[in-house]
Amino acid sequence: MLRQRDIQRRFDRAAADFDGADFVHAFTRDGLLSRLEPLCIDAATILDLGAATGATGRELRKRFRRAHIVSLDISAAMLRRARSRKSWFSRASFAQGDAGQLPFADASFDLVVANQLLPWLPDPQPVFAEVARTLKKGGVFAFASLGPDSLKEIEAAWIAAEDPNRHVHPFPDMHDVGDGLVQAGLGDPVLDVDRLTVHYEHASKLFDDLGRAGGRNALADRCRGLTGKDRFRAMAGALENATSGPGLSLELELVYGHCWGSGPSSDPLDYRVAANKIPLRR
């Protein structure tokens, strides 16, 4: 289980350097936006969930020039960076909040996007329910996430270093995500998977980038003590030795998806039948 309070603190600290270390976010942002291109979307209101420093919103502005784009993030420091990059003439708003408890009315948005938000959710289902509630009928929810095959090399290296603690967040499976979207009332989900291999010359550079991008361990049951230097060196050595040739390589499983809003759900106890559909009793 992830601790939201710890996630907020990590992204507050990472805000100043995030743009220089968010190449995975940038890669999946491009993939997410390219998958939106074939869809016919006339979006007047857009919600960017987990907006970070606002890069996704700025890219969306190029296609939806007249749209009102709302950027929501749990980190106030990230939103300050996003606001500082806002164009004077663009219609944009910024809100700090929890994606699982959105402060917006029902059917508020034509398009909701979430780039790399799902990996940081203790449970994505409340967020899917809030997206379904705030998305207009016929609106689109599009997202990019990491799949469960991501960063397995790091977990294996910690095991090789005889560290019993878990260090890598569990990432949601594509099929579970699809089932969750349907359960929340979102329609016709389309998901696909891509792969990205990242190479580093040294393990120290990898962990520096993870820290600058806010990607440190936020598991509630993580070890609270300091990791010893010898064990960390053993883990880094195992990570580098697992890759043939110099340096080390990590594989990321990238999950992309989009689905459609069906409008506010009705009370399941309120079942209605058109009068002309009631058969005559003979």
C-alpha cells in the first residue's frame, strides 16, 4: 500500500528538478497524445490529472486552443511550477487535490487525461469512479501508466543483495485496469502495451534520476531505517552485473488506454421502463 502523504512530500521536493528528469513521463506523454489524434474530440473543458509541472496541459493546448484546461495535482510545489509557465492568454486553472475525491461537479469535462498517475494510486478504483462522474457523456478518458513488468531488474538486484524489504511499487495489470474502468461505468476501453528500454552508465545515475523525478519508495511497509552502504553497493553491483556489456538496462512496460464517458450513473434501485414497452395482460 502506498502512503499518499509520503508521495506528496516526495513530489514537493522533486518539483524544482522534475523537468530535467521526467524523460519517462515525456515519452509516455507523447504516446498518450499520439493515441488521441485519431479520435474526434471537441473538448471545451479538459482535466489533467496528476498534472505535475503542467507539460501535458501545455501540449494539449496546441490542439485544443480554446479549451479551459484544469491541472490537478497532489503537490502544491508542482502546481506552482505549472502556474509559472502558464500563458497569459490561455484559459487555465490549477487545483491541488486528491484524484480520488475530485472537487468538480458531475459531467464537467469533455476530456480527462492522466499521464503516469496510476502507478502512484493505492487503489485506482476511486479515481476511475470520479472520472466517470465528472466526465460528460461521450467524453474521453485517456491515460498512460506502467505495467507490472516494469523495474523488475531493481527488485531482483535487492533480492540478490539479501534485502528482504520491498523496494518497487506494484504496478496495475492491464486487464485489471480494463475491468476497473468498466466497473466504474466507463465504456468501451481500449488498451495497448508498449516497451521502453532505458540504459544507464552507472547505477548512481539511475537513482539520482529516480530521486529527481519523485520516484523513490513510498510503500507504507517499507523499511524506515537507513540502507547500509555495503548493502546498497551490493544491490548496485547486482544491477550492473545483470546487464551484458557496460552499464545497466531497465525495461519498462508501458500501458496506454482510453475509454468513454456514459454520463452520471443512475440509482440502481431506480429502474424505469417505457410505458409502450409494457406488454398487455391477456
